[in-house]
Amino acid sequence: MTKRALISVSDKTGIAEFAKTLIKNGFEIISTGGTSALLKKEGIDVKDVSDITGFPEMMDGRVKTLHPKVHGGLLYLRENPDHVKQAEDNGITAIDIVAVNLYPFKETVANPNVTLEDAIENIDIGGPTLLRSAAKNFASVTVICDPADYVAVANELNQDGDVSYDLKKKLAVKVFRHTADYDSAVDTFLSKALLGEKVKRLSFVGGEKLRYGENWHQEATFYKDLNGSGPNISNAKQLHGKELSYNNYIDIDNALLTLKDLNSKDPSVVIVKHNNPCGLATGKTLKDAFLAAWDGDPISAFGSIVCVNRVFDVETAKLLDKKFIEIIVAPGFDPAALEMLKNKSEGLRLLELEGFDQPFGSEFVYKHVTGGLLEQTRDIGLFEKWDVVTKAQFPDSKKGLSEFAMSACKCIKSNSISIAYEYEPGCYMLLGMGAGQPNRVDSIGKLAAPKARNNLKEIYDRNEALQSAMTYEEYVTQVFSECVMASDAFFPFDDSVVYANEFGLRYILSPGGSIRDAEVIETADRLGVSLVFTGMRHFLH
Ligand code: 93A
């Protein structure tokens, strides 16, 4: 029996070629007004839908294909004798392929001057109905809603004018996803236009079950962002190791954010633990950067996630010999380094993730709260201004180090403090950090500064030249006097400056903006500390 294809498309890309392929494969083509005219112009033999339905297209095209002769031909179950008989009795013949794409609703409402009337006329009713009927009967009907799929169907067409079940089911799911998305766009537009309500729908797919959630008794799933582009975990290729856990996803994200924010042209390494960068450094080589990042917090680095912005090389892989880390994320792995790392441990997860230099695909970030969803734009940028507010100058030569210090601060949970050190000209390391404290002075006085001192002790103890040149206290004093301390938000009181000064820190960055700024500046001046206000807060909760 002659096979029949129904074609009705707004986007007419590639449709003539596809129709010709169908004709070659013995299909009869049925089509709607505009599509039919185009195909006829291309010399293709086409039947108009009105010839099948016995009704003209009417009401400005609002009713073209909405007819039992069309939908019966799509929906009847071929193997059901009752359906077959009812089709015969009513002069309904099977339609085997449907190629439909919809009125451009999203494109229409993207125009800020769109009228309600225009938007409504662009709500396709017949098209989604054709697609849904065909997709519902996907075992017998091949349905195409995206011109990109013409080739796949053409390639698979067999002598019976059929394609594989596998392709048909994929195309059917694609249809329902597409019409859901289409209806969602209509809902979003009309809710706002008619009811003044905003609607947010996010699309995530996959639903990969994870071994457990944040803790063992919690269940967890990972959904891919359907619209995700740019560097993101969904684009990562796992080359080795056991599957990622819930916490791994979170830590990898933090690592990625930190390196993206740092945006250094130099080899850079971040070491993340519990959603905070505990080690961060740039270096002349990846190996140097790794060593400096590790020195930032050797204790926390145990069981950490390491993310780098260069191909992971053998020199750096050798450094991991006696170190336990969970994951390495890199834009690539040197083949020899990959072998070494694979042999190191079964569990070590190696992820290849390219595009660090690309912008993030999504402009927004979300946080679920009980009963709602918070949306905000990404925290892009570092400083809004560079105001040296104290008598003591803040040399311009410390700007690179200051940028490093603040970008580290941005990815550390508030109240965050970072202490950054230029350990070699142009090479920076995070020497100490304070994270997640409900007050800022603890972040400085109990965490960042003591940690920086401890780290310097380890560096001092293994360096004989340093030991013969000065005492440990002299070394700390010298290093601290060169460091930059950054704070993610303003100092509500002058105590943070007092604490920093007690540890010997001389250069401080803060967004400023407190009602007690004058008091803070006065204290800094009294202590001879140099203070810059950057004007941009970087809370991260
Ligand atoms: O106005 S409709 O909702 N009513 C219909 O019965 C109908 N059937 C197909 N829109 C309808 N279509 C749509 O027409 C298709 O989805 C396609 O986008 C468009 C193709 O029209 P033409 O072939 O006249 O260019």
C-alpha cells in the first residue's frame, strides 16, 4: 500500500529535499497551504490536506488539519481489527510519517513590541496536535518536529517506508519534550500578559541516580541542564574512576567557579574541600602552581578535588605519588600522566572538561528553598572601583595579587577572608582562608591568619636556606607584611583591621560601604595599615 507523509512546516529549511527523498521512496505527500505551495514550486507532487478532509483550510488557517481524516489516520492502532474496520468504514487511510514544525511563538514574543493579538495568532494548535497524535502512535508513525532530523530519517528509510523502532521512540519523546516546551512558552507569555504573573520553568533531564546524597541515608539524583552550555559538569568526560557522588558534584562546581573567576592566563590550580577552595595558586608551570596550591592547606587537601586550567602533565602527576585526592578535573591529560594516574588508584576520578575560557552558558544561578526557588544573575566582576582610602599607600604593583585575593574570596563561603602571597614575581598563592563563619573577626583571627602562619611553618621547616637566613618569626613577619588580605564584604567595625594588624598584615581589601567606614579608616590610619575599598561585595552563602 502507498505510504503517506503529512508535511506542514513553518520553518521550511530542508523540506523540499526531504520531500523528494520521500517521493523517491514511494511516498504520497499531503501538505498544508504554504508548505504545499513551496513543494509544488519545487516540482514535487503534493496533495492538499483539504483534498483529504473535504474541508477547505478556513478561519485564516486556524483550522487546517484538525479533522478525523487526518487524526484518525495518525492515531488508529494498525494491529487492532476494530480500529482498522472503523478506519475503513470512515474512509480514513494511514499516515506513516509526519513532518511538522510549529508557528514561531517564542520568536514572536521575543519582540518586546509584540501585540497580544500577534502573539495569540502565533499559538499553533493544529501543529502540536499533529505532532502529539503521531508521537502517541510512535510504533507505527515516524514523527519529525526538528528539521535536523530529516537526514536521520532519510538514512534509515527501508523498503516499507519505515525506520527503526529505536529512532521512532526517540523522535516521539523529542516531540513531547518540544510541545511541553512550546506550551510552557505560551504559559509564560500569557500568564504575564493576561494575569500579570511570572512563571519560571526549568528543564533538566537524565535523572541519573547517585549512590547516595549528602549523607548515606539520603537519596540523590543528578539531572542535566537541558540548556546547559559553556564549561559545566554535564560536559565533562569521565576517563577513569568510580562514579561521582552528590558532594563531588558540588565540589567540582566550586572548583570550576574558582578557576573561572580567577581567569588567569598562567597555569592555575585550585584545591577544593567541602565546597570551599582551600588551596589556590598560579605558577610558571602547572607543577609550581600545584605545589603552591597544596602549601595553602596541606591538611585540608587530603581527599580533595583538584581542578587545573592546563593539560595535566607527567611532572604534576608525579607530585601525587603519596597524596590522596578524590578527583582531578583538567582540560586534558597527557597520555603518560593519564596512565600514571589510572594506575595510582581505582577510585581516583579523572574528568576531562574543556572550555574553561568560554563564558558560562547560563546567566542565572538558582537555589531551592523550602516553598520556593531563588534566582539571581551570576556574581560576575571583581571590583567596581579602586579607592585607596588610607594615608598609607597601596602600591599598584599589588593589584595583581589583590585581584587574586578577591577572586579566591568570591568562591569561599561567607564570611570569607583570604590571605594571598606573591611567592615568586607574578605567581600567587592562597596562604590562608577563613570560610563560613557567622562573624568576620573569627574568619581572620581564628582561621585565615593562624592557618597562614601554620602553612609558613611547614614551608620554613623544609627550607634550610631560609632557616639559616632568619628565624621563623622573622620569616612570618616578612611574608605577612607583603601579603594582601581580602574580605568579601565590608567591615562592620574596626576590629577586623585591628586583628589583621596584630598578625602583621599591612594590605587590606574590602568592598567598603559600612556606616562605620570612617571609623575603620581612622583605625587603619592610626595603625599604618593600607586599605582599599573596591565597591563590590561578594557574599556567597
Ligand atoms: O492554525 S493552526 O493551529 N491550525 C491547524 O489546523 C494547523 N495545521 C497545521 N496551525 C496549523 N498547522 C501549522 O501550520 C503547522 O504547525 C505549521 O507550522 C504551519 C504550516 O502552515 P503552511 O503550510 O500554510 O505554511
